[in-house]
Amino acid sequence: MTPLRQRMLEDMKIRNFTEQTQKRYVEAVAAFARHFGASPERLGSEEVRAYQLHLIEKRQCSWSHVNVTVCALRFLYGVSLNCPWDVTRIRYPKREKRLPVVLSPGEVSLFFEAIRGLKYRAALEAAGIEPAALKTVQRDKSFRLSNLAHLPRVHGNPVQRICSRSADRESRVSA
């Protein structure tokens, strides 16, 4: 084990990092050093930037992988090596924004129609949705995501509402 790796592990233990975090940080720093074929002590901020670009563009790594690598390198250079250059120049990647999956009315109907087994219907009942309410939604030809749908809950709980904001506004106006 190199003295730099030993020092980094000791610094992480002092800060009470978990074993998993220590393992990931050491792996990330080792991959960084392997990429350039040199010790991280001899590499600087330009090499860190080039490595980030390599991870994003060439290897097309996920956001979480790049983020762990950035955290590991910031820790290495900021804590273990106490570098004279500003480690905050090592930028974190922006998190990818993903849109939620929205089912079409036809897909919702297909989903409800596919639920045939007793144990799956029981699971829906346990979640508070009565099978009779599912049939109502299935038969409703005008059911759209913009409409307000009421699904009665089991065991006397209040009515569960599934609606969009526009449908909620429409229901207030019509009432």
C-alpha cells in the first residue's frame, strides 16, 4: 500500500467515513491515477478537469459515478494532500433531470384489466383501492388524465382523489 493511499484511508477513518465510501473513494483515485499513469501527487487541476471530461464524454459514465469521483478527488487534494490550489475548482456535475413516467388513459385501463389474480387484487385492496372502483374507472370512456377520478378507499377511509391541477380547478368552477 502506498503512503498516499494509507494517508487517505487514515483521513477518511478520522472523519468516520463508512467502509463502502472508503472503498469507492480509493477505487476512484486509483482509476484517476491509472488513467494518467502517474501518482495523483504529480497531477493537478488540469488533469482533474481532463479526467472529468473523459468520464463524461468518452466513457459516458452516470451522474452518480462522476459525482463519487469528484468527491474522492476533492477529498484527496483538499484533505490528504492539502494542495495549494483551490479544490473547489473541481466542479460537481449537475444532476440529470428526468421527467416522470405518465401513463396514457389506455395504458391505465390495460394495467387495471391485467390484474386478474386474487392475491394482486388483495394487494390493491390493502393499498386502499376497491376492485369495484377499478371497474368504474375501466368502463368510464371519458376518463382522461385531465379528469378527476374518485377511487373509494377500503375500510371506511376517505375518498382518494387522483387528479391533475387543471382538473381540480375545473371541478371547483363547475361546483
